Amino acid sequence: MTEAAVADVLSTAITQIKRAEAPLTLQPETNLLNDVGFDSLEITELIFTIEDKLNITFNYERFREEHLTSFGALCQFVARECAPAHAV
């Protein structure tokens, strides 16, 4: 799955979790914690939603807080997790 396709899935998931009436404008540098305002429960919901929508399982040994510092960093991490070598 391309990073652009992952970004579309993540953008939709983030908009739904934040219960926004209109799609959120997410740039690669958008900070999910500070700019979007995710709390720990929403982060957990986002991770489970991503895993469910993309039919993947995160490798939590590779997942780090810095993957949440920007929308772009999370998209890159998820795209790598979707790569065939990481498929479950």
C-alpha cells in the first residue's frame, strides 16, 4: 500500500475519532498530539482502527512515540507495517 493510500485511510480514521463534522486538514507536519489534540484513549482507538481497516498488526517493538509527532511520520510507519515483509 502506498503512503498516499495510507494517508487517506488515516485521515478518515482521525476525522472519525475526533468526531469532526468536516474532514480535518492534515499536513505531513501536523502534530497528532498538539495540533489535533489526541489523548491516550484516542491514540489507542486510532491504533486499533488502523489495524482493523488495513488488516495489519502493529509491531509494538518498532512503534515509538516519535511516530505520533507528525501525521507524516505515522503514515510512513503504517506504510512500512503494510509492506509484505510485515504482513500478518
